[in-house]
Amino acid sequence: MAVHIQPVKGTHDILPEEQGAWQRVRRVVEATLPLYGFREITTPMFEATELFERSVGVATDIVEKEMYTFADSKGRRISLRPEGTAGVVRSVVSNGRLRAHPLDKLYYFGPMFRRERPQKGRFRQFHQFGVEVIGEASPTLDVEVIALLMRLLAAVGAGALELQVNSVGCPRCRPAYRDLLVAELEERMAQLCEDCQRRVTTNPMRVLDCKVPTCGEATAGVPLLIDHLCGECTAHLDQVKVGLAALDIPFRLNPRLVRGLDYYTRTAFEVVAAGLGAQATVGAGGRYDGLVEELGGPPTPAVGFAVGLERLIELMEVEAEAPSVVVYLAALGAEARRRGLQIAEALRAAGLSCELDHGDRSLKAQLKRADRLGARKVVILGEQELAAGTAVVRDLARREQETIPLAELAATLAQAA
Ligand code: HAM
């Protein structure tokens, strides 16, 4: 008995009718990124599990419960990548790129995998476009990277967005603040959700951006890192704010913004869209000055972001697809179909998209199909025409037709297209 196999929960197909929006994003990215000096990189979809444990962090939701991890035949632990930054940094280090490219500006597209509870805008296989700039610590670079993100989002027509910015400090100021926060949270333990009770020991800063309303109430008035940053982190954040203002990029300072990945230092940001419901973050990123060294490279500062493409495309206006078939070859009979094969190839060689009818259908049925495909011209190949070395070319919009010698067909149609 036949079985209907469904797509795996949380995965989805991108159907031909939807590809136009995906291609548009790609076109905008490819037109914009070279203006900023970026080049594309593609890294594997799976990596050693340890890479994500060391970068994203063992105590994050992503590594703790959302990774697809398996042992390969040699017993090595492998994970499908839950995000792109770790693989890019691994690649930069393992290929020794920093010597030749002390400032490496990279971008990538690709699928990511997280075993989250699926809902609108949240998938288990989703796609990101991301950029990483490796090799510069200046806050003006953070501003430039944010400006790039906002320019791209505007160029694809993502609509109204809010940019939120924060500083998550550095290894010099964060530990002392963390102790302060944990002490405060321990006092309020009973009011926190189950996840946050666990986070108090594993990842206390995440409690601050928990979406459970009672956690929000319970943490009202707790000390915030922004008031406990070291002098250098404060100066860095100030420079980012000044730079954003200089470029007229509106933003909201959100002192509770905490990213769900451990590698961040200093600048962290998210772009939130009004039209997306609960999963409203369309893109996010920040600085990760310690990650290159953590993964075996020389101490090297870096900053980047990633955009969730499913969420971005949800925000874009759908454009009507232009028909792709220009010429429809209506062949009447087996001999005409054989000649049709040659003619179709000649038309394609002349740059015309064309579709040949392979079925044994009546002219009426073939014309109907040509119309449905949106063809502009139909070339009718009948026995009589073939014998005379000609074809009838019908213009569907003008409702006119003419007889053209086969030898001139490609040139005539290409000229008219
Ligand atoms: P992230 O915030 O984990 O950051 O993900 C970036 C974006 O990916 C999110 O804002 C969201 O649009 C999209 N996204 C995440 N999870 C899902 C999901 N389950 N379904 C659909 N979309 C999703 C990162 O991944 C960092 N690597 C960003 C970065 C690059 N930071 C520095 N460089």
C-alpha cells in the first residue's frame, strides 16, 4: 500500500511560486555587499559538536536542547549547524586566512537547524543570510555593519522595523555584574518560571529577556549591566550611539536585550518587525571579540549579524511573477514534434525561453496551454508548414499571425522579443 510521507515537522519546501522572493533577497545582497567589500563564503552544514559547545555555549538553549547531534560511524560527535558564525570563524582559523586577510569581510547564505517548538516564523530547518567582519575592534565598524543590515532590509522592502541596541559587556566587567545579578535573582527565585530558575545558575542574564510575563514582573528593578559596564565598554557603547546618530539610523537602547548565544561581547543588537507576531526578530547580531581566540586563532575582534530569511520574506510584498515562457511551439504530429525539438533548441540558443508541446493534442488544446503559460507568441508547426519549410507565428496579444521561413524563425522572434 502506498504511504503518504509528510515533511518532517518544522521543515518546509520552498516552492517554485515562492522562489521569486528568495531570489530577490539574493539579488539585493549581491548588489549591496560588494559596495562594503564583502565576499561570499560557504561552510559545511555539519561540524564537530564541540565547535558549537565552545562558541554558542554549553549552557545556551541552542546547545542544551536544540541541536541535531549524532555520532558518525567512528563515534565522533557531529551536529547540524544551528547558526553560521561558529563555522565561519572555524573556517577563518582552520584555513589560516587571517595572515593574508587581517580584516576578513565575509557573507553567507544557508540552512540552519534548531529543534525548537515549531510555530509561525519558527522552523527546525530555516535559512539565514549573515555577515561576519573579522579583525577590527572599532565601534565605527559596529555602526557600519548595522547600517549595512538596515540598508539591506530597506532595499528588499521589509517595512517598519525597530533596531534595538545594547552592550553585553566584556570578560572584565561581566563576571562582577553576573554575581550581583545572581544574588538579586536568588531572592526572587519563587516568582521565576521553571526555565529561568535553571538559568539563574547556568545563564543568569537570559532571565532578563525571558518572554514569560511573570518573569518580567519578578525582575523589575534588578541591576542592569549597562549601569555596571567597565570604562572601555561604556566608551564603546557611546561611540556606537554617536555613529548611529551620525548616520540618522533610529534605534532604541534596550538594556534588557541579551542574546541567546554566549560568544557576544559589547555591542548586541536585534531588529524587530511589527508584522511578525511572536517571532518578531528578523535579524540580530553583535560583537564577539573573544571567539577567534577561543577557537584556536590569534586574539582577533569581530562583529556580524544574521537575518532569518523566512521571517524577512514574510515581511516582503509579494510581486506577481512574470511569465517565463516567451514562445510556445505547438507541434501537430510526430514529425512536427521532432522538428520542434530542433527549433526549440535554436530558439533557446538565441536567448528565447520556449516550451514545446510533447503531447498529441489538438491545436485548440495547445493554444489554451500557451495562453495559460502566458506565452507571447505561438509557433504553429503543421504538416503543411513543414513541407513548405515555414511556420505560422501567432502573436497572442495582438491576435495577428504571419508565415515565416524556418531558417529565419530564431532571428525574427529574437528581434521581436
Ligand atoms: P540568532 O539571533 O540566533 O543569531 O539568529 C538570527 C536570526 O535567525 C533571528 O533573528 C531569526 O530571524 C532567525 N532565526 C533564528 N532561529 C530561527 C528559527 N528557528 N526559525 C526561523 N528563523 C530563525 C545568530 O544566529 C548569530 N549567528 C547572528 C550573528 C552573526 N551574530 C554575529 N554574527
